[in-house]
Amino acid sequence: MAEHYFKSIGIVSAGFFYKDIHDFIVHERHNDYTYEGTEWHKFERPINGGDVSLWGLEFSAQRQLDFLPGFLKRLGLYTNYTYTHSAITNFNIEDREDENLSMPGSPEHTLNASISYETSKFTGRLSFNYASSFMDEFDDEAFKDIYYDEVTYLDLNLSYAFHKNYMVYTDFNNLLNQPLRYFQGKSNRTYQMEYYGTTAKIGLKLNF
């Protein structure tokens, strides 16, 4: 990891990481399955899925824009991007040992960014979050694999301290109405989709 700090509030950094994972765990599920002489209508057990080599790159930057004139100097920027590559070896599913598969739950691209504005009494922050699609469940063939679809979230947080002991705040989450979506095998085959809409919360904080 390499980091550079600005004289005022701010930092830029870049890094590389590598992980060598052995015997990661997956849950094996079968219907009408015979195990040790007993037939089960539904059968599930944890098994070792195989080994994984995982590496990635990470970049981040944070800077208070205090070099700008007037009210603009109260702006702040933050961003973080991570690229992750994973490859499974010794995969413990019959007839799929030689396929190029990534580790479940590891999106290839993730991006977080926000812009903020702060005074002695007011704070506002607009946040953006993105993650690419990733493997969620394996099956006995690629056609049946389940993926968690890519997501893009936009949130807004505001607060105002009208007294040293009292602050009113409001949070707006999922402004883009991002659905929770899974797809089967390919992105055009929807497996599950749920919409939750935008949520808003307002409150009062008391500090004594």
C-alpha cells in the first residue's frame, strides 16, 4: 500500500492485495438424494468447495476542497475503487472441476464515492455505491448457477445542529429505487427481483 497525505485534510492511496484460500465452504443441496443408504427428499450439508487464489487492486482519494474560494471550500470529496479477481481450483462439484469460476460473493468491481458539504451547524452528504454482479450459488451445471446482479445506490444524508445539544437529521436511502435482483446463468434470465423503493427517515438527536 502506498499513501500520500496532503498538507491540509486529504489523502490518496493505492494498493495491491493477494489471498490464497484453501477449502472454502459451500452448502450442497439435493432433492431425492440417497446418502449412506438413506433416501432424503431434501438433503443439505456444508462441504469444502475447493481452493481460491484471489488478488486485487485498490485506489482511494479523499480531499477537503479548502483551496477553493468562498463557500466552495467547505466541499469534500471521497472515492474508493477496488478491482478483485478470483479463480477456483480443485472445485468439488462433479463435472465442473475444469471450469473457470470465481469465488462466491466476490464482485469484480466495487466503487464508492461521496460529496459532502460542512459548516459549523450543517452537514450534507450525497453517497454513490456500485458493485458488479457476482456468483451467489453454484449448481451442477452453469445454466442453473445463480448470480447477484449489479447494484447502484444513491443516498442523501442531511443534518443541522440548531443548538449545541440538539440536532435534527434526515436520511434518504435508495434514491434510484435499485431492486434486489438475482439472475440464472445469464443476466437476461431473471431468477428473483424485489423492489423496496426509496426510504426516508427524520429524527432529533439530543446530546447532554
